[in-house]
Amino acid sequence: MNVIDLFAGAGGLSEGFKRQGFNIVSHVEMDKSACLTLKTRESYHYLKDQGKLDIYKKYITKKITREELYGFIPEDILKKVINESISDETIEDIFKSIGHEDIDIIIGGPPCQAYSLVGRSRDPNRMKNDPRNYLYRQYIKFIERYNPKLFIFENVTGILSAQKGRIFKNIKDEMKKVGYNLDYEILNASDFGVLQNRKRVILIGWKEDIDFSYPNFKKIETRWTINELFYDLPKIQSGESIEVGEYSNKGNELLSEIKVRDADWDILTQHTARRNNERDLNIYRYCVEIWNKERRRVGYDELPEKWITHNNLKSFLDRFKVVDGLGVSHTLVAHISKDGHHYIHPDINQNRSLTVREAARIQSFPDDYYFETCRTDAFRQIGNAVPPLMAEKIAYKIKETFIE
């Protein structure tokens, strides 16, 4: 079945669908770095299918350039990635670039900043004038153009309350008008085996003449922890980086089960930690100590006075958060690209924020996934992504319906 991935980001949704045998015809994404990530991932899949994965390994170990890597890939594979912002001005050109009329499924979700509760709380106009509120209308134009059997629309839970619920009501009304039945649920990635509490609205629409109902997803009881997820990663300090290196241990059952690291994968990349100043490192250590002793997170107003630099001691007090090493992580968001204060490593001896590879693992991206082009871009892409493991289980249920 042919799939278009809109607002594709780093490709978490399409990775899950590809694992279940769906054919990703196009990824449409406005961010240049994310598009390079998508092209690199398409290169990985092509070379793996051709039995030439050694070429991909040469690239991620910096033995050949990106241009040299792409030189091994057929042009039609790379052209699947369309680097374009979706608007009234660009949409017809995007249709031409897709160049494929037989589309079965459309997946993706418009950027969520305009719907997020944090975004609204920080904006004096509560995002009312943000044009991203209405990107869903571009999504609907793709539905009208390709008339897919089914579509999956993913977004943050804040979309349900944006503008007192009017936005989500309009989305549903307009989708129904073009001939689709709809249903949605708030799904948590942790119920799909992802080691992260990450709630998202997953809306599914299907053509009125198709016998379909919203899947019943069996919840997976997580028996693993973040410490086990990081089990084989070398211990590093703030500012240290292993761009290309070796694991400190063989993999474990968890890494194999959630498809993060195959037994034969032996190249560690992007295990890169940002450098923190001394004050932040003192705060990190203090927060981890309290977490270990009391299993609670420290409010900003509780910090020793010498470490407090912000005047606001009444709101946004959860500036520093320790990732729970003995459980699952709290939600990873794109803000991790700005600083790591919300993602403090649970090991007090490492005393730092998460690396790119650790963040990718929390999102269930496999270790052979390479994020372009720099650490900041990689963190942003990871924070915005749909976990591939969750996407795969959704894709499996969709496939099950159509096979039957």
C-alpha cells in the first residue's frame, strides 16, 4: 500500500510503516536538516536491500561524505524526500513532485507548537493568530487530492482544547465533509513498549464505504527501565562526545525486543553530550541526589539561592528534571535542542544531560538511525518525532484490517 508522510520530520511515523511493509512514496517536510535525515534513512534502506550496507557504514563512520553516499542511491529514491513548506503557493508543485496518483494512506501531523499547552501559556495571544493553527487545512487538501482509503493525523493533546475546542471541532467537521468517518484516542507511547510517557492524539479517518473501526491496541506493560535502555552506552561526562565509537557492552534483551540495537550492530554514533557550566552541573547533581533519596523533582524555587538566576519564582518551576533511571522517561520534546535541563541523566557520576543517542533511544529510534546535520538539529528532530515502535504497532493494526 502506498503512503505519503506529511510534515514528516525525521521520519518516525514512516519508519514504523516501512517496517510493516508499506511503500513510502513521499515524505514532505519543510526543515532542511530533517530532509537530509530522511534522505540518509532512505539511503540506509536502499543499501540494506541491496546487500551493500558497508557503504552506509562508511558514511556514518565519516570515511565518505554525504554527497558520496547519495551518489550510490538512485535519484528516484532521493526524490521521495520533498523539502518544501506546505502552503497554498506550494501545494500544486508538491503534488507534481509526488507524481504518484495511487495513494492508499496519508500519515502525519502539522507542527504542534500552536496547539501545545506550553506554547499557549507563553504566548500573550495564546497562539490565536498563529498561522500554524490552520495547517490542517493543507492536510485536508492532500486528502481531497488523493482520496486515500485511510489517513492518520497525529498531534499533541493540547489540540483538543485549543481555542476552547473549536480548532479540533473544525478539523473533524472539515474531514467529515470530504467523505470520511473519524475516530480518535489519546494514546501513550509507553503502552506500545516505548520507554517514555508520551501522550498524543491519534485521529484516524477512513472512507465511508470501508468496513473499518478504530483499532483496539493491546497495552504493553513495560518491564524495562531507562537504565537498561542505556546499559551498553559508554559513560561520558558533560561536553564529551563519541561521534563514532564502540559500545561498552553487548546488547541486552530489551534493546533487541524494541529493535533499538541488533545483535550484529557494532557502530555507536552520536553519543554526544552538550557542555554545561559549573552552576548547571551543581544543580544537576543536587537534583539527582534529591531524586535518588526522595523520588521527587526539585522546584526551581527550592534551589540554593546562589544558583538561582531567574527572577520568576512563581511559574515554570519545573526547569530541571531528572530522567527516571528506574522507570520510563517523561515526554521528550523539541526544547531539548535548546538546553538539557529537562533531561538530566540519572547517573550522578556522569552528571550531564542526555546525549543525542540516548534521546533517540528513548524515542525508540534504532542505533543505525543517523540524524543530520548537527547536535542541535538532531535533538530538535528527535523531540518532535513519533516513536517508530509506536508507529509500527499502529501500522500493524492498519495492515491487519486490509489483509482481512
